[in-house]
Amino acid sequence: MNNDTLSWIPVETEIEELVEFRNVNREYEPDYSPLVQPQLLQGYHGMGFREFLRQIPNLATYADQKLYELDDNGKLLGFSGNLRKVFMGIAKKVIGKHKINYFYGDLLNRVRISVDFDATIPFDAYTSFSTPDIDDGKRYDVLHLRRMVALIIRTLFPTEDVRTYQTLFSISFNLFFSPIFDLFSQYSPLQFFHPIFFNAQDRYQFIHVVKDFRNKNPVRFRDFLQLENYPIYNLQNWWTKIEDQDLYEIYKYHAITEQYTNANGLPLYIRHVHHHLEQQESGRSHAEFDDDMHQMYPGYCAKILDACIRGFHETWADFERPLHERITESPFGFATE
């Protein structure tokens, strides 16, 4: 069976092709009109998303409000601080509903954000007895999430020419806006819990989830993960970038037994280093090691996520349960509400 059935979907998408970055009237957005009828709420439940957008420039002026992360080349790696808190909060609530076949259908207007940046959705979720409608609802929630991320980017980095974002984006953001998430509703957990929202602890969890997934079929994982197949990931011969002697010794110790023969060995190596830190009194924290990984392999979690989808899209059953289920149901997965 051909595992690479998603090879026709480009890894990198041209910004002007993304509907999320179109200029649309704030009062009427034909591409984002509610899938469900609006509801009225009594009382104050926090800022709406557009009100929150108006606060972003003020937040960005405070030195302690780090809202995003750039790599050494000035490319946008992900959201951090309170922006991460908002989007991870949204993810917990939306995916909690998606898991039981409910959807919101109008996230842009239903999300509420408190002064402490806690995200809530104080409206009813919807379901349907028709599977296509459920899939459409989940995809619509994904569409709104992508639009919300695009609006944050346009607020933080205003420009008249959206093509300039092509040079701002790291591959992590290109992968976040992948058409894969538009087309396949089952991957909504991987869109909402995407690595652009991760901090060091989240990346630590994610690597454990991937290791848990890999353990169900180590040979197929090694042979069909797609990290080796796409030069744009820039992970070929990844071990040549290890300069720290302790980290290189861990690589040498596991290289033969675990067959680190190509880029597909990187996730297991990262897990081995975390395990080494747990077993040894090295004086280094997991967060410090994560900084090293980000220096050597910027956006490594987003690349691993994309490579898993591309490699196992048709063969998830070979691993008992797919990654998009394990992301919330593995012992190291992300909690939902």
C-alpha cells in the first residue's frame, strides 16, 4: 500500500492562496458566516475575539508580555505566553466536543476571553445525526481557528501586502495552515493542539505521545515516517548538528540499537535524551534541553506532526490507534474539557 497518499498536498503553501488572510469586511464575512444560528447571552462572559484583538497592541508593549517566539533568523516559530494560554484553552474545549461528535460552528463570535486570558465558549455546541454534517461542523471550527490565528498575525505584524508573511513564517506556520486540516475533519485535534501553540512542557508531552504511538509498530514507524522524504524539513543527517558532547554520547549509545539511519530516527532520539535527563543528575532541565532542540531543529514538533500524517494517513490501524486520537488520550496527551 502506498503510504504517501498525501504527497499531492504541498508542505509549503503560498500565503496569497490562503483564504484565512483575505481582506474581508469586519461586519460581513461571507467565508466565515455562522454555520449555526447566533445565541444571546445574559451578563458579562469576557471579551469577544475581536475585542481581544484590539487589546493585542497594548499587550505587546509590555516587556513581560512575550506573545510570540522567533527563531535565530527572525522567523515566527509560535505563539507564547498569554496567546498560547488563549489558544490552548480554546483547544481543550473544542476538541472535548469534537470527541463526542459535537461542534460549535461559529468560534469567531462564540469564544470569550477573560482578563486573565482564560478562554471560554459559553454557548451550546451542536451535533447532527448525519455524519457529513458532523464532519462539516468540525471543519468549520478548524476554518475559524485558522482565521483567528491569521487575525492575530495581521494584528501583531500589520502589512498591506500579505505576501510579506511568506518571509516571516517559519515552516511551523506553513504546516499549521496546511490544506490537510481543511480536507480531513478527523485531524482537527492535531490542528487545535498544533505545535505553534506549544511551550517547552507541551513539546515534552508531544514527544512522549509520538513515542507511545511509535511503540505499537516500531519498524513501520522507522520505515514510513516521512521526515526523510521532504528536504524542506531540513532534518537529513540531523545528528551532524549535535555539538553538545553529552547529547552526542546519547546519540552514539542508541544509534546502532535503535537504527538511527535517517531523519526518521529524530523523534526517538529526542525521547531518549529526555529519558536520560530523568535518569541522570545532569543538572539540566527538560526545558533547557528543549531550548537546545529548538536551536538545532527549529519547529521540530510541527515537522514530526506533518510527517506522521503524511506517512500513516492510510495505515493508522497498524498502530492500534491513530495519532489524532492519542494526542488527547495517551497517558501523556493533552487534557480536554
